[in-house]
Amino acid sequence: MPTVGSAAVLALDGIRYNGLVGTFTYGAWNADVIDHLEVAHVLSQLPRFGGRTLRPYCVAQHACLVADHVASEGGTAVEQWWALNHEGDEVLLGFDPPSPFVAACPHLAHLKRLAMDAYCDRFGMDRKMPAIVKHADTDMGIVGCKALR
């Protein structure tokens, strides 16, 4: 049985799976099957905090709150768009890995980066998250933790 670590994560490379629009391949995400129907559906189904909340709270809801926060802080339309899409890697990975887990698994962090780069490329987004989005994501993560526990 594989263990969590570099060998298990690298073994995902090249695995194909079906999405709503087409077939994805881990590690080489094809842009033709990354669309907003897929994004909205997947993020609305992924629970934040591993589902360990008193009320349902999905990644799509979090992304909307981050975008609202960026808007309230005077963020540009591009920054708001980035905020709404800042969890794009999770669409392609199919799960929301907890930060401590990602920190402990450098190959997972690399896979997340590859997925986010493919997502950004598909929608013409700069690959670097704007600082205002990172700040809003952190703020909304803290607010979410407090409100939903």
C-alpha cells in the first residue's frame, strides 16, 4: 500500500479522470476541459476545513467571500476576478488539502502549483496571486474558522 509522500503524489502523474466537460489528466491538465461550469460545480461540492464545521461551508462560498472582501478593500476588477478564482488548483485536484498537510508534502505543494499554473493559463490570469487577494484569503480563513466552529 502506498504511503503519503513523494512516491504516492508522483504516482498521480498521468492518471486520467472524468470531469463534467471532459477528461482531465493529472499533471498535464488540458485547458479545453477547464471551464466555469466545471469550476462552479466542483468548488460548490468541496467542503472547507475537511468538512469539520458545524454548518456546511464549501470552497465556492469561501471564494465568493474573498472576492467580496477584495472589493470592499478597493480591489480592482482583475483582483476581484483573481479572488473569485484563487482556489482553481482545487478544481483540478478535486480536493482542498489542509495547509499543514501541503507543508509536510512538498510534492503535493508542487502538484498544487502545477494545477494553479494550468488554471491561470486557461483563464489568462497572472500566475502570481495579488497581495490583496492573499490578505483577503487569510482574513476570510480566520473569519471562517471562528464562525463555523
